[in-house]
Amino acid sequence: MVRVVILAACCALASTLACAAQSEFDPLRRAEDEESASLRWELAGGYTPYGTEGTGLDGDGQPYRFIRFVDERTISLSASITLGSSHKLGATAADTTSILRERRDYATGSVRLESRETAVRYRGFYELRLAPTHALDPRLRLVHATPDSLGVAASISLLLDPVVLLGGVEVSQHSSPHCTWITTTAAGGLVANQRVSYAMTASLGVPVTAVALPSSSFTFRSVIALDARQTREIVIAATMSLRGTQAWVSGRVALRGRGL
């Protein structure tokens, strides 16, 4: 029973995050700034606490009230390579550990439950710049992620030095549960100085072929360059996510760079 509960909770959060963060475009970096055949990588750690409360029935048909808390920690490794002026390939592997703690209050007393679940997920993409010399830099991206989701995303960006604006839309198909989602994203980046820049991203995911709760998120991110050439950077991000009446905040810290 506990294993089923934590799997359901993890799947719900994963689906929400997938819809809220489909676009991986960086509003602080235009494609013309990327060297051909350049390798970019990122090692990141994230923490997401969230919970819920309600009523339920156990295996014996006994009613209870519950308070459920999930402590989720993620470590991920991402890499991408730019090929020529129009092509880009990338992949991410993420290891997530979720610890579920639950208190059930029966008429006769309380019961505490605890369990742990680990999942490894992968995500890969291919990106094509449709018109590299155009001011809006339109791009098309094909995304595949586990467990079994496939998406097509389109984006445009506008450089107004020192500001970069980005807008995108993605249509994705998820097999578990079977549903098609449309996710819209708007982002803006500001270069404060040679070492520090900021970005804000807002997204909204809406189901179109099944009954599900829409999800939205708002992320604030700061990027700090560790050297003048920006070959190594520290990324600090905080995200507020909303799904139905539930809201939670997650944090993320990453080290990213160019080359090995």
C-alpha cells in the first residue's frame, strides 16, 4: 500500500514538473554565442519538499485521516553539443530519491508509515535552428523522456541587449497516464555585469485529451560566472509550482561549463 502511494505521488510530481518545465532553452544564451562542436555540461542537485492531507480507507475498509509529506532529492547530469550553426543534441540523466512519511489518524489511534523510492529518468532532445540569421532565431526541438513521453517544441527569442526574451510552445504525448499536453513558456534574461546574470521563466501546462489538473510554474534563476570567459558557472534557482490547489517550492544548485 505504501509503495503504491509513493509511486503515485512521484508520478504525479514528475508529470507536473514535466509539463511545467518542458522548455530547456536558456534565455541568457543565444545560439550564435555557441561555438560549433562545443560541449556543454551541467551537474545539478535539487530538493523538493511537498505534501498533502485528506481521508482514505485502508485494506480492511477502515476510514482514516492522513497527512503525507514527501522529501524528494534529485541529482542530474546534462550534456549538449552544438553541431554547425543549426543543430544541437542534448541529454539528461536524473536520479531521484523520494522519502515518504505519512501519519494516519484512526478513531482508535494514530499510525506512522515511512518508505523510500528511487527512480532514474532520462531525457534527450534534438534542436534545429530554422533561420539562424533571423532576429527572432526560430527553433524547433524534438524531445523524448522516460517514462514514455514524446514532444515537439517551437520557440523564438529576441535579443535587446542586455535583455533576452523568449517564448515557446510544446505539444507532448504522455503514455502513463495517456494524455496530450500543451505547454507554453515565457522567459526573460538580464545580464547584470560580466559575472552575474538573472533569468525568470513562467510556464503553463494544460491537458487536451484527458481529464487532469493543469500545472504552472515560476522560476527565478541566478547565474554566476567563475571566470572571465564563462567556461564555468554556478546556477542557483528557485521554482514555485502550482497544480490544482496544491503549491510547493523547490530549489536547485548546479555547476555547468564548456569543454572538459
